[in-house]
Amino acid sequence: MVRSPFRIVIVEDHALFAQSLDFALTREGHDVRVLTPDDFATSGALLARVRELRPRVVLLDLELGPLGDGRLFIAPLARAGVQVIVLTATTDRVRWGECLAVGARRVLSKAGTLDGVLAAITALAQGGPLMDETERAELIALARANGEEHRAIRTRFERLTPREAVVLGHLMRGETVHDVAATFVVSESTVRTQVKRILGKLEVSSQLAAVGLANRIGWHPPAA
């Protein structure tokens, strides 16, 4: 039994995982509440409920189904003085760093053990560090470097004319130069010229690379 139990809110859409955490933490003497994203119409409603419960700690999943990316909850909760520990199935260290950069105290893999979660809660209760500061700094630096790279890539996409952006959108859907030419009732040579300009502005050497770059940063074409 912990000496100073406190309220913990679990925000998790996997019922079995949430129940396991609930059971383990309740046995340690904590006041545990489980919130399931499917029970809320909007992310704002879920966030309001978390605040209403006034937890000391929130164990937060990153994948919240229809409510989207759990990372968006971290900053407002941290500003409210809540200690956020992220529990995630992703192994993407950039995403881990992004979570830490906006206020998460620690990121734990769901592939780990319940003992790892309990150890983090115990460390928090005792006022100790939740993770190695060097590792924390490295993950945040990784996330920031990735963000700077994405911003630099996005500036290339801003060079595209509206028509070039639409043409790239068609290429992203797997259409050929012939298909695009037929859609816009222009010659294939005209489309090839547009594609060449697209590749030049994006600083890539192939249509496949252009599509990969767009997908990498989550770029979406304008409506045709």
C-alpha cells in the first residue's frame, strides 16, 4: 500500500488494458477513474471531464479513436498542474519526444509491464525523477529536429502553383500522366511539364519520391 495515495485518471480506449491498470493501481491504494473516449462526443468534453475529476496523474493513451491524437491533451493538462504519463503502443521516438516537449512527464511503452507503470507512479509520489534526464533531452531534441525538417519540407510545397498542387494530388491517388491529362483535357506533354516542375520545386527526382514526401509530412492537395 502506498503511503500517499492520490487520484489517477486513465484515458484509454482498450478496455482490458484499462481494467488491468485500474486493478493494479487500486490495489496500491489509489483512487482510480477510467475514462473511455467512446463515451464522449468531442475531445473538449473528455478534457472537461478530466479537469472536473481533478486528478494528480493522468495515464494517457495517444490513440483515442474518434477523438484523435491524445497528444493534444498533454499541454492543457500540464498547464493545469496535472502530471501526464503517456502509455502508448507506438515505438516512434519522435512522437515520444513530441509528448515530452509539450509537458508529459514520461512516456511508457504498452509493451512494458505493469510494474513499470507502478514504478513511475511511485517515483512521482516520492518526488523523484520519472526518467533519465539525458534520455529526456535526447528525445525532445529528436522531436524538435524532426519538426524543423518538416517545416523546411513544407516550404517546398508552398512553392507549388494551385494547378501543380492539384496534379500532385492526382499522382498521390495513383493516377498516371495519361489519367491526369484525360481529367484536365490537356496533352500528356503538358502534364509531364507540370510534373517536372513539381519535382524541381520539391527537390526530388521521381514521382514516387514526391508522393512519399507528401505522405511523410501529411500534406494534402487542394480540392480540384
